[in-house]
Amino acid sequence: MIKANELKVDRSFILNTPVDQKAEELFQNILHLAKRFDMNVVCEGVETQVQLDFIRACGCLNYQ
């Protein structure tokens, strides 16, 4: 059986965070689901300090 161990979150999921509450909740749910499956999470397309601060505060330390 092959098990995925990494989840890449597309930049479209963090583009409007943290200013859009629904986008923020969606991102947090993605992280929660990935953690339940013991997956490493990498956020793609982190472009601003605000986005970086937000994903770090949510517990995601890997980004591109």
C-alpha cells in the first residue's frame, strides 16, 4: 500500500488569508485534515509577510 506523506496547499487557498474569514477557515480545515493523516504540509505561493505570519500561526512551517 502506498501512503501519501505530504500535502501541498495551492496558493489559491492562502491568497485571501487572513482577510477573508471563509478562506481562513478552509485553510485551517485543510491543515487539520492533513494532521489527522500525519501528513507534512507545504504551502505554495506564499507572497506576503501577512500570509507567512498567518500560516505559521496555524502551525504550517513549510512554504514556497
